[in-house]
Amino acid sequence: MIAQNKNSGSISRIVIQGLILICIVSAVVQIIFTGEIDGDTLGYKIKTLYSNGKLLRGGGVVSALLSIPLISFFGTVGAKIIITLLLFVLIMLISNISIMQLFELFLKPFKGFKNMLHNISEQGFSNYLFSFNFPDYEDDEDDDEEEPVVEHKFPKLFDKLMQSVKAVNKNDDDENSDKVIEIINSAGKKPEWENPADKRSEDDSIIDIDIFEDTDDYKTEENLSVPPEPPAEKPEKKKADADKDKKKNAPVDIDSLIKESENKKAVKKDSIDNLIADSFLKNVNMKPSDTKYKFPSTDMLKAGTDNSKSPVSANEMKQTAERLVDTLNSFGVQTRVIGISRGPTVTRYELQPSAGVKVSKIVNLSDDIALNLAAAGVRIEAPIPGKPAVGIEIPNKSKDTVSLREMLESNEFRRSKSKLSFAVGRDIGGEPVIGDIAKMPHVIIAGSTGSGKSVCTNSIIMSILYKATPEEVRLVLIDPKIVEFKVYDGIPHLLVPVVTDPKKAAGALNWAVQEMLRRYQLFADNNVRDITGYNELAEETEGMEKIPKIVIAIDELADLMMASKDAVEDAICRLAQMARAAGMHLIIATQRPTVDIITGLIKANIPSRIALSVMSQTDSRTILDTGGADKLLGKGDMLYFPSGVPKPIRVQGCFCSTKEIETVVSYIKNQSEAEYSDEILDEIEKNIPVQKGSKNSDLSDSIPAGNDEMLIERAIDIVVEMGQASTSSLQRKLKLGYARAARIVDELEEMGVVGPSEGAKPRRVIMSKSQWAERKIRLKDGE
């Protein structure tokens, strides 16, 4: 623009104007889009601008000429106003436009609109429309300047439309309105270009259209209907491919590693809007037209925070990487950084040790690294699966919140075809992690109080509400704590109301076992292997109905195990072994990951685990069979270990507040009501375990040993006849539990019937048979 201006003066003036424009534009980018510059001194601020400029952020070092003094003297708001005015003044000087000309340019659209309103008010809208001859406009009486004629994008098409409207206006009044509507509707359709002579010969009496010799307009309109060419390959991609061959020989640059990790996150985010729209239309087409269930909108959920691209985070990663290498060097471990992956909560620094350095030496330095970096806790993954490096995970100073909304809007969740897909969170690289209950097929969620266990369970349930209809997936929610799942009571996905009584919970699990067996019998009768085959057969066969998948979620397993351990454990083991093919899945959560709650049978039959923060390494080994969960940070920081994965994956779980859950549940309740089955409720009541209190059953442990004299006398008879006493023998003979039999043995010792314990050997019987006979006689005389 400057080179084409004949009145711009000498070449030196043009060069000076160009340099000033560059300085002002760079300052605009820095002040408006980046804001304040970190640093206390001028040198440090320039260094920050240089570092950000290498990462393609801000205006670079050139912007320091204007941005630093403007921000220092006038603040951020004042600097934005001043730099914007300077930009406008410079543009006006370069283009030789005065302020009045600029205002007139802005006022022209408003003048045209004013003229149109004036004509409509005088002639009326209908008369104005029919008398409107495009493109001849009337000049404004107040405006002496001749306004340019505005050319329409489709002049020929618009002329045909106007002439058609005039011809129709002369016809019979009864047909007038119908034909106008027909012509207006046809104007929005894609024109089919035909020979004008043929078109005219078909109906020459109604529409009189001139044959245009000039075909330039037709060519222009035909070009509009041609589909756009595919976008050219981005130069960033070509550059990345060209630099891939040089990557091995080039020296490692920490800034380039940070930039590379951010570019990976931005690749999948470019086409997210188009993918959301396509997936939405696809889901609509998949649903039957008469369905009553409408999926809730993600607008009901809140968005998270992302600080990964801020200059502060980049500087933090660079400084931490340098300090980490220096710390290891001080202990005689030579390493180099080959990769940095920033997650929402922690950042993993991938270090490649030098030849001869043992991995165990780095692992043993975890406490020393945490001390030198002043970190809350350091977790070391050695080695990283698939990489010749050791991963050192260090908590971020500025943590990001992973919201459920961004996970439900992610590409991975939209693309998943399974109705049991659920949002887990973001991994150490910031990528979304989506799980599938159908592939797990059961999962244990364990963590201490405040670790995010209930939030994780709620995220799974909310994901199902956003993914599946009540006809596809049904829920059975067991909540002994009463307060966690009560908000879901009344949604159409529930088979039964939320179960809060531990005894009824055991009955619900026993009903699930019976339902599983009923489904297997149904599959056998129809010669199918699983629920997928049965539902496919139901689509092809009239009279058959599909059966939904069932997800059973238990919020606190410890309360159920305390109420009726045997019945609950047996039901869970049977469901875990066989329920996958029947379309039934278990989600078990507990805050007591001990061996008496998560027993060996339960662990053996449920391969998938999610471990949140726990108190000790023993609890971590109980959940994952390995350590690491004791070093998690809490608040959703978890180790995700689905079946088929060699090592646990560190994930920051997504968060969904109680208010968001209430909003979504209220929306679902308003559109349809829950329909509970009375038959299922009756079956659950029938399957409640009966308290053992009959004559042939075990006696309760709550009864003190000294209150049952007949039981003591029977025990004396047994040990005297056997000649030795042991707890196991009394268990078998008297059909008692171990604790009850052990207390009886201790009481016999106090009575002088048996001797003290001798380790693993049976106790010696002190009472002889004659003394035993005398005792019996005394008891009879006493009666």
C-alpha cells in the first residue's frame, strides 16, 4: 500500500513509516493480547519478551520500545487506549485519509438504511417491494455527492425474481398470494441453470424474462455452487515433517520441548467445533423419532481452567527442568531432558540417564529431589513404557481444573460408540482419557476421605446420562451413606429407588445374580452368546424386545461387608465372574482399601482398578498390587489401571459440582418420570439374607460366653472324651465360629478344665474323667 502511493514522498520516508508500523503493531499485540510483562528490571523484562517471542507469544523484543514505557506510566488500560489511537493515526497518515473521510465511510451504511426507512414509510412496505427496481437507487435529496451503485451478488437472479413478482401481481387476486409464496420459496433453492430460451418457451404467458446475451453472470453464479477445494496442507505440518529428520542430531532445547508439548494439545482442538456438530447430528439420526428422552446440554455444566499456555507456566517448566538436572548432577547422576509433558496437576520430566547409570539410583533419590525442588511430593516412573527414559512427576504450582464439560465435549468422548463410555480425566500430557465400562467390565474405585472417590463415581454416572437413554442403560445405585446418590432418585434410568439399607443392598445384589442367570437362559433359548447378539436378533425379529444393560454402583463397600459379609461377597464374586456377557457391570467404591474389605476373591474377579490418594503403601498394594497411590496429591489425582494396560496411568479426574448434578438431574426429571418395577422390588425383598438364629445355625458372637451354661458343659464333655482341646475341634463339634470357640476355650482354661496354650499344639486336658463324673453329679444335685 505504501509502495503504490504516489504522494508518500521519498523512499526514506516510506521505510521510516514501515518501521514505525512494525513497532506499533508489535506493541499492539503485546499490550492488548498479552498484557503486563513479568519481571522487576528492564533487562529481565526484555529477556521475558525474548523467551515468549521464541514461543510465538506476545510482540517480541521489538514491542519493548513502546509497550514497556506505556505500561509503566499509564497502566494496562491506559496503554491499550493509547496504542490503539497511535495505530489509527499511523494508518490515516499512510493511506492519506482524513478524519472526516473516515467518519463518512462509517456513516454510508446508516444513510442507506435511513433512505430505505423513509421510502417504506411513504409508500408502504408492499408498494415499496413491488416498485423496487434493482439496481437503480434514488439519490438522497440531502446528499449532494453521487453515491456509488451497489451491485448485488446475484443481479440476474434478482431481476428474474422482481419481474416474476410483477407478472404475478397482474393476475387474478385469488391466485396472487399462493404464487408469491411459491416464487419466494423457490428463490432460496439452488438454481438449476438451463437454456433461457427453453425456459421461456415453457410458460411465456405468465413470466416474460429477457434472454441475456452476456453469460458472465451465469459463470459467476455457477462458480458459487462448486464445492470448495480441500484446504492446503499447513506449513506447520510440512515444517514438522522436515524437522523430524534433524531431531536426532540436533541438541536438546528445553524451550522447543515446551513448545512441542503445547502444539500436540492444539492439534486436536482445531476441529472440535465441527466434530461436535457432526456428532450431534449423528446422535440425533441414531435415535428413534418417537423417543421421549432428550439428552441434557453441556451448557448446564461449567468449563474448567487451563493455564498450560501462559508464560508463567512455560518459565516454571524451564526453571524446574534445569534445577532437576542440576540436582541429579550434584548426586553424581548425569542425565538430560528429552521431553516435558505438562498435565493439569503435575508435569512429567522425561530424563535419559547416561550410560552406566542405574535406574534404581534415580528412584532412590525421590526424597532428595522433592527437598531440592521444594515440591509437595515426587513420583518416579522408571522406566516409562515404550521410551528409553525415566519419568519424574513434579506437582505444578498453578494447577488446572478439569471439568466434566470439557471431557464430554472432547473428540474422544464424541467418537466413542459404546453407551457405557465415561469421562475419566486428563493424563500427564493433558490429553483426555475416556474409559469404557463394557471393556473393563467391572471396576474398583478406592481412596481415602477427600481424595475424590465420590466425585469420580458421580462423573461415571453423569457420563452415562449424557451418553445413553433409559432404554439402553439402566442403573442400580446402592448408597449406604444415604447422601451421595440420593440426588439421582427419580431419574428414568433407575430400575429401583436408590438403595440405602445395607440389608436391602445385599438383597439387590442377590436379585442381580438371579437376573444374570435369567438372561443366560434367555440367550441359550435364542442361540446367542451375549447381550449384543440378543439385541441384534431383537431388531430383526418382530415381537422381541431389547434388554438394557445394567450398571450397579456401590458407593461404600465397607458398610455392606459389615452388615452381611458372606452374602455380599458371594454375590459380587458371581457377578464379577459371569455378568459381563449378560450386560451387567459393577462399580464398587470404598474408602477402606484393606484386605478384609477388598478380599482376594473380589480382587481376582475384578481386574480394573482406579486408585486415588491413600494413606499407606500397603493400601496402594491392596488396590493396584504395586505402590504409588500413597504419593498422589488428592482432589482427583488418581492412578487409572484398566484391564489390558501394563502399568497404571496417572490421571487428573474431572470435577462436577453438586449444583451441576442437580441441574442436569432436574432437567431429566422434568421431561420424564421414573418407572420402577414392582416385581423387582418384591424380588429384592425376597432375596434379603435371613438372620441366622435357628437351632442348627451358628450362635451369635454378641452373646457372652458365660451366659450359656449348657454350651460350656457340652464343651467340657467333648474335650474330656477327646483327651485334648483345640479351637478348631470345638468349631466342628459345636458348629461355632472361630471367635466364639476361642472364647469358650479361654473360659475352660479359667475353670481349670484345660491347660494353657502350647503354641500350635492342642491344649492338655487337666480334668480327669472321675472329676468330670463328680461334676455331673454335683450339677444334678444342684438342680
